[in-house]
Amino acid sequence: MYKSYYPKASEIERKWLIVDAEGQTLGRIATRIAHALLGKHKPTFTPGVEMGDFVVVINAERVTVTGTKTRSKMTTKVYHRHSNYPGGYKAISLRDQLQQHPDRVLREAVWGMLPKNRMGRSLMKRLKIYAGANHPHGTNNPAPLG
């Protein structure tokens, strides 16, 4: 009988990946980030085990959106929030969100690709997104991801 491999906490090695989002397509870079957060790029990947790396994203304000309706997508794509108070509904378009809070656009896209449970929430804590090129996590040399 074959036994399944299940990594121990001491065997899991986490690295820091720095990703430059300048000129990258939103959906494609979000899939690569989710892949690295889950640890699917490692040969010892096991579902249900947090094996992923820490991911630092720089230049999030320069991410691009493509498609046949790019101009209309900037106004019709809407992000919704609610404060759980009466009248607390807020909606903001993609164009305004990229101008005001560019990190939230990428964070929302990555969150959509992760499991919606306590593991997914703990994986999101390993994602650091910065609008500009400066970040407090070591060197500023972006590593290719994917």
C-alpha cells in the first residue's frame, strides 16, 4: 500500500518573491500570484497544507486591463462594499479604484482565485501589495514569477 506524502511544518520552506506588475495584465498576474501563494509551483505541493511563499507586488498602479471592451470595462466593472449599516453600500468603478487604491484591485483579483476559508484568509496575509516601486521587504530586484 502506498502512503501519501504529507509535509511536516519543519519541512516547509518559504521564500519571498518580489513581482513587478508594471505592464502586466491584471488576470494573468493574479493567477501567477495565487499559484505562488498556494505553493503549487513546489514539487511537494499538498492540497490543504499552507506551503506557499510570501509574495510582494510592486508597481500595482501600472497594471493593465485588456480585452475588446477595455474602455467600457474601466467604467462598467464595479467593485462593491457594504459597511453593514443602513445605507452603507458603496460602489466604485475600476478606473477610480486604480487611481485611488490600486492595491485593492489586485487584492480582489487574487482573493477570487483562493479558497474562501481560513486557509485562504491566512494565505492573503502573505501577500503584500504596493502601488509604487518602493517596499520595506529587502531588495528591490523583482523576480520573474511563473
